[in-house]
Amino acid sequence: MRVTMIGTGYVGLVSGACFADFGHTVVCVDKDPSKIERLNRGEIPIFEPGLEQLVADNVKAGRLSFAVDGSEAIRNAEIIFIAVGTPTRRGDGHADLSYVYAAAEEIAGLIQDFTVIVTKSTVPVGTGDEVEAIMKKANPNAQFAVVSNPEFLREGAAIEDFKRPDRVVIGVEDERAKAAMAELYRPLSLNEFPVVYTSRRTSELIKYAGNGFLAMKITFINEMADLCEKVGADVQQVAKGIGLDGRIGSKFLNPGPGYGGSCFPKDTIALVRTAQQYGAPVRLIETTVEVNDARKLAMAEKIRAAIGGDIAGKTVAILGLTFKPNTDDMRDSPSLSIIPALQAMGAKVTAFDPEGMKEAAHMLSNVAFAEGPYEAATGADAVVILTEWDQFRALDLTRLKDLMTRPLMIDLRNVYRSQEVRADGFDYVGVGKP
């Protein structure tokens, strides 16, 4: 099929490359000339394992291309995806849909034959209706159907998630569009993945409800971790004990410094605002947002207390800056709250992240970025594991201890067993540990 992807951000680029790998002809369009120039040179603007090779293979095969001017690609497409950003709108917390609506208006003026317009961006309930109204107003004679097809990609495992999904959700109310979407995803049929066909509004809400629930699950285990510290229990054993219950499940029960990233923070806030707008407040999600925001600052206090109270002039080595491993995404990462809070207490901060330091340099100030974990820890009064990158899981603790002013590890991801670290001469502080 002929597919056009509007937007080459995380979702658009991964989805476009995967659709091309299925055998479809895909043109990815973006208004940013520098981004398209980089893509045409084979440079990938984001870090995602396997994506560079996937893009290169499909460009070479002639199935994937990139363009600034999408006019021709839009006119020729059978299916057009809108995969532009929907950031939190300043002032009120609603999703900013201006890029979605601008794309819809541009598309309406260019399509010729019947075309399926798919919102891949995460959008509030009713956005598909508005996209349809905008397009009809811009071009009353246009033949099209608007479909909702939310993405459920985990950064760091996006290609695997796209090709072997838990489910594909398609909100569609037009039989021609339903047939087109079925053909688009037909290459996945060998995996017998479940396709959930719903109304458009239901599909839009599924995305927000899913992210809201997962964010709430993370926040729940974080609060259990705080309780464990007070009563002398082990949160990892608590998580295992409840996670073995099939009704609960073990995923997203890993305590830490709070959730971040491109989805959970903005989507939970947008869900709260949408629910308030319709007079059906989601109190659990409202509390989840509040608790998560407070937790990031509480982690700075936890570090201060572990060091001894007064950290003015002390050096804190931060290992991991991105919100999760295997990505360079710094959006709403806990490090963006924790590091400034430590600096406000008078601490000096050194840091290392395998992929996130370039982006972090634009978002953090007065941080000494190091070439590796040992360089970051040299002369430090504490080392803090903030993101659980694989290369932090097997550090040479003897070497680390010899480099530090004080052998103190504050493990905010519970990467290490406390007994083993203490046996190597460290003071050790985990999350939710007695």
C-alpha cells in the first residue's frame, strides 16, 4: 500500500520504517528541513536499538523515503498517518492539538481519491471528530475517512513492540477504511495478534486509559516502597508476592524515582483535564500525577539524608540521566528534577549516561559530564544509580570504591543486592529496603 507518515518524531519514524519493512511504500514527511536532510544522509535523530539498520535497509530497497514537501506523497497516498507532537499545552495542561489540526487542514486540500486519514498521535477523546470537521470545512468535496490507531510502543523496544504487538487498536466507523487498515496490518497476521476494532472515541480513550493505569501502578509500588522503609519490609519481595497474582501481574511493579518520558507525564495530565472537562473527574489519576511529581523531589531529599544531611560542597555522581535505559529521551526524566534540587542544596554534580548526555546538556546546567561511570565517580561522596542501564549492573565495586572519597551507593533502581555491595565495603541505600 502507499502510505504517507506526517511527522518523523519517535512514533512517526519507527512506524514508518516498520510499515516499509512490511512491504508497503512509505514516505515520511516533516517540516523540519534539517531533520529530513539528516535522515536522507542516513543519520537517525533519535536513539532506538535497531532503528538505524531498519531505516537503511528499507531506504536501500526503495520502500522508505523522506520529504519536506509532502504534497505529492499526500496526493498519492491510500493511507495518511498524522504522527505529529501533542505536547502539554501551557497554562491549562490540555494536549496541544495545533499540529494535528494544521496537518488535517493541509491534507484536506491535497487528497484526490478516497483516502484513509489515521491519527497515530496520542489525542484526547473527540479529536477524530474535530479532524473530520476541519477537513470537511477545508475541502467539502474530499472523500476520506478518519481512523484512530493509537501507538503502544515502549522506547528501547519499539521495533519489537510494533512487529509483535500485544494488540492493535483501530477506531473506525467506515467499512472501506476498516478494509484498508486490515490490509495495512495483514503482514502481522502470522503472529495471530489481536486486533481490537472499536468506535473512534473508544480507541482514543483506550490509549489514555492504558497509560493512566500503568502510571498508577508505578506510583502504587513507589508508595509501597516508602511504607516498606518505615516498617522494615522489602518492596521487591512485596512486588513479587503481589505480582504472581494473575489479576495484578508483575510488570510495572519496579520501584524507583518516579515515572518520566514522552508519554506518561503528558498523557496523565491530559486525561485529568479531559475528565474534568466532561464532569467525570478521575481522582486516582489526579493523585497519581501529584504523587509522582512530589516523589522526584523526595528522591533528592533521600540522597541528602543518605549523605548525612548537609551536602553543601559534596560531590554527587549521577549514573543515568534518561528516563529509562536504551533511549536518549530526556523528556520529564526524574534527573531533571533531582539534579537541580541537589544543586540548590549546594551539591556538585557529575554525571554519565550512555546516550542521554548530549540532550541533557541543553536541559541541565553546571553539571560535569564524564566519559564513563568510573570517571563520574572519581572523588565523589556518593554515587547514585538513577537509570538502570545494563552497563551499571556489573560495576567493578572495588575499583569504584578506590576512586570515591566516600564509598556510598544510593541505588534508586534497586539494581544491586544490598548484602553484596556492603560486603565490598560500601554504605548502601536502596528503595523500599529495610
